[in-house]
Amino acid sequence: MIRLFCGYDEREAIGFHVFVDSVIRRATVPVAFTPLSAMGMPVGSNSFTVSRFLVPYLCGFKGSAIFMDGSDMLLGTDIAKLAASFNTEFAVQVVQHPDYDTRHPRKYVGTGMEAENRNYPRKNWASVMLFNCEHPVWQDFTPQCLASYPVGDLLSLRFAGEDVGLLHPRWNRLVDEGQPAAGNVLHWTGGIPAFEHYRDAPGAEFWHAARAQMEQTA
């Protein structure tokens, strides 16, 4: 069974449900979904900014697990293929996007979530993570520790040093940052096409089709 932790913010709940449906439709193995909201941790532009780093703790520091932002993503293939990339050599594996300046200085425009979209090193590396929950890097990552940890240091994964492994870029395509709308995971970083401002964002046709498929009842 694959343990999949997904970011959840009630203000973009439709995105969460469309994403989960995209996973279920393609999964060839059982998937245990755990939505992550704030869980008492500091929040950023969404509720799960920090709580994502509790995944190893929530797994009892055992085995492997996957975190995905989820709410602003679509999965286009079997989640088992991502799980098969697990490498015990690393504490965490991510798509290592080159440092870039976002095309969207504000995100979630026109919604109650609207916020500054700041640039920082290794931006969006932590939006898809394949965790080795048993790695020593995670052993101090308890709720008490995370509550005071600098958010920027967390999101840039600097604390993991050389223990950050590589996932193929297809596992986190930043389609609204100029990356091709083709790959295993499509990711709308500025806002999902459910929001009026982004309804015609690059690759939005795939999201709208996935929503229609989820809502189909006959």
C-alpha cells in the first residue's frame, strides 16, 4: 500500500478532490490518502506550508511515503510508478527545478487566498517529495521542532544537505511557469483553473476535463 499525503486547504477543496480522483482512476495498487492541513503548524500562502514536513513523524519514522501539494495538481499516470522510484540512499527525493523567478508575483489572484508569491532558492522542490521516513535527517522533525523552524529553510530543504535525491522532471511539471503541459504530474503553481483568473492558464484544458470526469454521474 502506498501512503500518499496530500495538501488540503478548504479554500481550494475542489482542486483536492479532482487530484484525488486523478490518482484513484490510475492506481494499480491500494493508496492510503491522508489530507494535510495546518495541524497546528505555521501557515503560509496555504494551510499545509509547514505540515508537509510532519510526514515522517506521522509515519512513525518507518518506511516510505509520498507528499504532493495535490490541490493544484493532476496525476496522469499510475502512482505506483512514482513509489517505484524510492531509493533508500536519500532522505528525500524531489524534482530539482533550477532556481527561477516566478512569472506570477501574486498567486491565487481574485480569491480569498491571494498573496505575494515570493521567490526563494529551490522554489517548488518541496511540492512533490518521496520520503525515506527512516532516514536520520527526519528524526528530530516533531511538531515541537517544526513550530519554530524557519519556513524558508524548510521549503529549500537546506537541512538535508547531500541527502536530497533526484526525481525525473516529469513528476512535477510547473505548467504555468513555462514548462510543458506534458508529464506525469501537472502543477499549476499560481492558482488552479477552477479560479476565474486562471481558467485559461497553460494546460487548463486537462484540468477542466479531469473535473468533468470526476463530476460525471452516469
